[in-house]
Amino acid sequence: MNGRNRLDGLCRLLIILGGLNWGLVGIFKFDLVAWICGGLDFGQTNAVSRIIYILVALAAV
């Protein structure tokens, strides 16, 4: 069960990251994930940020 606990923790972290990111996008038009991954503007994504977005979506499901 230790592996499942780690997966649950990772999913929680990704869901929190996604929620914070969308809150920042909604309030300030600031995309935290794109900024962390080197994007300079809202809507500008690279491969790393797209992977993070996909992982957040999978964690939410």
C-alpha cells in the first residue's frame, strides 16, 4: 500500500497546483505553470508545461 499512498500524495499535489494555477489565471491572468517552465505570456506553453497540464488533468480524473 505504500506505493498507493505515494500516488495519492502526488495526485493531491497536482490537484492543488492546478487549482492554484487556475486561480491565478482567473484573478491575475498569470499562468504559474508556464512561468515556471519558461513561458513568458499567458497561453504560451512549451513541452514541459503541457506535460504538467496533462498530469494535473489525469490527477483530477
